[in-house]
Amino acid sequence: MNKGLIGAVVGVTVAVAGWFWVQSRTAGEPLPASISNATSNAPGAPMAQVVVPTGFSSQVQQGETYFNAVCSACHGANAAGQDGIAPPLVHRIYEPSHHGDAAFVQAARNGVQAHHWRFGDMPPIEQRLADGELAAIIAYVRELQRANGIN
């Protein structure tokens, strides 16, 4: 048998196995210990209870303002998600090692195809944000994540 064909088959097999492994580790994961599932399953209900730290830096305060103006309509107050609408961003799936800051920028600017949740695709946000505004939103989300044990 051709060595190139064998290599291709092995490569595809490893890639498929890796994809299934990643899906099994992230799909349906429970929320971190500091975040509990909301008790209501009503559409639009928060999906997580998020601990909100005090004493935000000025950049994080700006990020909170921008988030509330642009993102919270779907992702909920304090990025807790909304049942049936959009996922919580304060969730292990969005930890920096899995969804880096660039992934948030790409999602905001270009939209993103559904891949962890069953909410459907995220369209690009209509309001064009400057790089600094996006950086502030990301700083806000990361601060919420750290306060809830997601590093």
C-alpha cells in the first residue's frame, strides 16, 4: 500500500478522534463550582449565576458599559447567558486557553458558526466597535471569568 495513503488515513483518523475527544470534554460540561445553573428554564432566563467582583479598573468599567450596550441583549447581564438565546460567556468553554481574545474579536466582527452550543450561529455585531472598545469588553468578560474561577 502507498505510504502517502497510509499517512493520510492515519492523519484523518487522529484528527477525527481528536475532534470527538474535545467534544466529549466540553459538550454538556457542568458550570464551574462558583457558577450554578439558574433555576428557571424560561426563555431568556439567566443560565448561570455570576459572581461580580467589585473595584473594576477603568478599562474594565468601560468594557462593562460597552458590553451592556452591545452584548447583553443576547449574552445577558454579567455575561450569564440567556436560556434559548445565547450562551454564558462566563463558562469554562470560553477560558483563555480554549477561546483566546482573538476568538472574541473574530466573533464580534465576523460572527461565528455554532460549535459548542445549540443556539445557532452568532451573527457579527451590527455596531462596528473600535479595537479599544473590543479590548475593554474582553477585559470585562475575562475579569468576570477570573472572579468565577475560570482562568
